[in-house]
Amino acid sequence: AMGAVLINMGRSEQAMKSLRRAVDLDPQDVRALSNLGFALQQLGHPVESEVCLRLALKYHPSFASALVNLGAALLSQDRFDEAAVCLRRAVEIEPDCLPALNQLAHADEERGLLVIALTGYRQILALSESQMPPGGTPGHLQALAYAHQGVSSTLAKLADFKQVPEHSYRALGLYPDNKELWEKHLYYLSYHPDLTADEIFARFVLWGDRQAVPVVDFSAHDRITSRRLKVGYVSPDFRRHTSRFYFLPFFSNHDPALIELHAYSNVKSADDFTGRFRGCFEHWHDIRSMTDEQAAALIRLDGIDILVDCCNHMRDERLGVFVLKPAPIQVTWLGAAWTTGLKAVDYVLFDHYIAPPSTLAREQIVRLPGCFVPFQSLAEAADPQPPPCLRNGHITFAYSGRSERLNHHTFRVWGEILRRMPDARLVLDYRSFADRANRDYFTRLMQAQGLDTERVDMRNSADIFKGLHDFDILLDCFPHSGGTMLLDALWMGVPALTMSCRPPLGRIGTTFMCNIDLPQWVAKDEAEYIDKACTFAVDVDGLTQLRAGMRERMLGSRLMDGKGFAQGVEAAYRIMWERFCAGEAPAPISLPRCDGVNR
């Protein structure tokens, strides 16, 4: 009972002693086992948690609380299908159990069953309001907040943004200090097609202003300007993640004579790429189980000069470490590719294309010489093939990225392209389009914008590199550009049409195309985007030649010059360091622009 009380007070660590003692006294007490499993999961020990919970279910297979807790433990390990089985069983036993319904909806969302998840979240909202006692209990308020954010997130993934802000604001109104809710709030608002850059930026700044300003003293920090710099990189993505295409050509090309490399890894589950990244760093520190305060103390002890956030407001971020300002110079790069909103972060790494004058950022903008990332293809992929229009007799446009980047503007514009080209087809290729209920939802949205859905194929290729052989032209999304999907397409020879929208998120495609010397594939507005799509589509000889030479073009471009990118970043680091040593405040850095693409 003492353990349960402490858990309900949010004091899981203190609850452990009581719960372990209870299990020692009665090893078959399913409530004690379930509560112990819950506490272990809360404290970041999912495997031990799973053992306790499966033991409880061995003694009592229909104990709903243990099923819910096991579902949560499996969710924390990204075992979404297994979690859904446990949680569905819990709901069968207790149909109005809010924790079970919430976790099940979350599992369905992670599995890409967006319409089913949306229905689940809305069911929770209805039940919460009917069950809510006067004033609400912390448990009810938390369930209500997560359900509101769940509705917001799934609607964004369904490319239906009308109610996305409303539900996200309501979630934060109920649970204003929750890290996960803020992370999702900022992430999905970034994709909103009708918000201005100023409006989105203001939300990042608001989050940043909610963080305490640390009192720091770097007066004793070694300020020898010419010495080797200690640079630390913080990320949860030192693993088989899309960031690996950018991390590896960067980290492996740092000059060890200039930079002493430290990794601060927040990786949940290490894999083969984690091992490869370890080989790039002189020092490797696992901070997954550390609190922000413990990680910051380690970074101070290591004497890091420049600390770099590589995640921003993406999943498993550790911006709480940066709030504490453990290094005299702090930088953000990659991740969500925008601002952290923190006063404690000094610089953001961009380039001249992605961040033209007047680009908004809380940090001082560093404009690198070429592209803001280097790219290296690490996947097994066949050589590009001739454009499929040669065998099909019609042009195939395609999109192969996240569905939250789509919206009524993209559907309307793509509809106009198909209207002008009556024989063309459009393929939407991503896991969101694998589920039948999702496809029906997208179909209604597209039809509302005048898109002829009889000529739209929705699918999820098991191997996107093989799937790309079916596409003549990739259509980038807007106002938020795609990212890795563009580089995958280009690597397979498929040219990508992009639009230079709100910076920096709407100009990722712009910097990619300009850095491989194809600026003509960048449209300045919707009208030019439509015109260019139709013009390029009828130039079959041009498409054939472009496709045949695309990989060679990329290999010779600034985009794939990892050594040149690392040198540019090192030059920027040296400027930051010299300013710090001279007692100067951070200020924008603009390195000489490289307009030529050949190394």
C-alpha cells in the first residue's frame, strides 16, 4: 500500500523499496508485482519491468492493471504490435479504463493505424468528460491532456490540420509543464500549412522562455585560442536512424588534430550503427539513464568547449541538458532543422540557401559554405533505371515522405497538375497509406481539393529504393520541405521538384537542389511549381538524361563532400571559440559561399 501511494504521488524511486519488500514477503502478490513493474518502467528499466509484469500475469492472466503496465513497458521498447495485444485485452476486461484506452490509441498511432487511433483518442475525451470528478484528479487530467494531443497528432498525420492547434493548446492547458506534450506541440505546429513562420517561431520562443535561466561562470575555462577544441555531440540517434546519412560523413571527417570528439549518447536501443559511430569518437558517454543535471555535470567535468544538440525538438531530445548551459558555447544542428527557442543555445548551423536574410532563429545563424548537411548513401541500392514513362506511356508523379507534411495546399496544387496532364498519375508511397481506413480518409481530403483520386495510387513500398524505380518526378511537399525522401529519390536518379517556401523548414529542398546544381528544379510559388511540373514532365529526353547522370552529379557535389562540410563547421567553431576567448557575445557567422558544385 505504501508503494502504491508513493507511485500515485509520482515518487516511483522511493516506491521501489516498499514494492520490492512486498514482493519478497509475498512473491505471488499480483498487485505488488504489477506496481513494481510500473515503477521499474517509469525509472527506465523496461526489461526488468516486463519480467515482473509477465510474472503477475502468470498468476492472474486477466489482471487489467498488469496488462496495461505491460503494454506501457512494451511501448517504451517500441514493440508496438505486442503492446497493442496486451492493451486490447485490458480494454476487453475494463472497457472504460482510461490508461488502457490511452496506451492502446498510442500503440495504434505508432503502428500507423491513424483513423483507428483517432477514434480511440476521441473515445477517451468523451469518457474523461463523463467520468471527471469536480475539479478533476491528476490521473483524469493527464489522460485528457494526452488524448487531446493524440487527436492533434493523428490529425496532423492524416494531413487534416483544421483542429490540430485547438487540441494541442487544450492539452497544454491541462498539463502545461509536460515535456512530451511540448515536444509534440512544437513538432506538429511546425508543419501547419496556414501558420506563418512568425507564429510558429513565437511558440518555440514561448517554450524557451518557460525554462529557467541558469547561473553559469566560465571565468576559469581554459581560453587558449590555438588549442584543440573539445566538442561534444548530444543525440538519441547514434543508431539506424535517418540522421546516420548525415552524421557519418560529418563525424568521420572531423580533423582529430583540431577537434577532440565526445559523444553524449541518448540512444534507447543500440544497434550496428551505434558501433560504427563509436569508432568516430575519442570519447563515448551514455547519458540515457542520467538526469539532465547528471549529464550536465559530466559535460562540465569533461571540460567541453562547444556542445552541439543534434535532435532539437524531436523524439528523445535532451534539451534539458542545454538549459543548464554546461558548456560555454552551445550549438544546435540537424534534428528539427530550426530553432530550439532557448536563450542558452548560442548558434544554429544553416547555410545560405536554407537561411536567407530575415530567417527567424533564437540562436545566432551560422551560414556554412555549401549545404547545411553532408549526405552519404549507406543503403544497398541498385543503379538508377530509365524513367518509367518510357515503358508506361505516361508520367508518374510521386511523393514518398511523411504524411504530416501534406495538406490542403499540396492536394490542391497536385490536383491542378493532374488536371493539366490528363494521362499522368500520382503515387503516394509511405506507411500512412498502407491502411485502408487511412486511405479512405486521405481520399476524402484530396477529393475536397479537386484532386482526381482515380489517378492516385496509395501504397507503402517494402523497399523504397525499388519503389523509386516507378517514379518519373518526385513532388516535394510545402510549406515544409521534405528531407531524406528527397535525397533517396535523387540517389536513385529521380529528379525532385521543390518550392522555396518559409525558411528554414520550407527551403530544405532548395538547398539540396542548388547544391547539386539544379536550381531550375526550385519553384518560387505555387503557379511556377505547377508550370515546372508540367514542363519537365513532357521533356522525356531531358528526364532520361538527367536520371542517367544524377548519381554521378551527386557524388561530385558539395552535398556529398563530407570532408569539405567538416572543414566548414570547424572553421565556424574556431570563430565561435575566438569570440568567446575575447569576451565577445555570439553573433552571426557567414562563411564564404561555395556556388560551384565540383570539389
